[in-house]
Amino acid sequence: MTLEDCEIPSELRLTEDGAGFKAMLEIALPPFNLGTAAVALGLCRAAVAGTAAHLKSARFEHLGQSLGESLPTLRAQLAAMQIDTDGLAARIDDLVELETKAAAGEAAIAVTSAAMRACGGRHFPGT
């Protein structure tokens, strides 16, 4: 967006001259950080749900059991994913903004990486 020949009357300014950066940090940045963390939480929840569904539905035909029933290590990975996701949700509820944004990114990477390991190549049928 480009504004040309635009004057804002002083009574309509959000801040005093020179205070825009401080306002950005205190007013604009916290909701952005919260939104970023919420997106990461949604990714984590989707990865947990998808992994749980895969572990219940994929079967070892020779054993007559699902992956989740047969492999306790996969159940442990799913539990760790859920713990990370619940921890992120708690941080978001507590609104620890800067810390939450950093933790959200780390949690999303950890949970989705674990989902990829637990589900193997399920979503890549051509490989």
C-alpha cells in the first residue's frame, strides 16, 4: 500500500510522533504472536489426530492387529505428541506471548516430525 499526499490530523493519530515502534511492540505484535501460536497448535492437533487414526486403521495382517496394538513404541510416540500439543495449548491459554510463539514453532516441528516417523510413507503411496 502506498499513501501519497496523505495527512493524518494529529487528533486521529494512534501515537505521538516517534512512538510507532513502541506501539507496534505493545499493541500489534502480541495478537500476531498469539495467532502464529494458534496456527501451530492447529497443526499439532491435526498431526496427533491423523497419527492416531493411522495407528488404529493400519494393520499387520499376519498378526491381526493394528500398528498401535502391535508396536508400543508408536503408542509412546503418539503419547509424546499429545503431551507436546497439550503443553502448547496450556501456554497459549496462559498468554505468555513471546515465549509461546517460540515454543509453538518448536512444538509444531516436533509433533509433525514424530507424525511422519509414526506414519511412515503412508501418505506417499508412489514411493
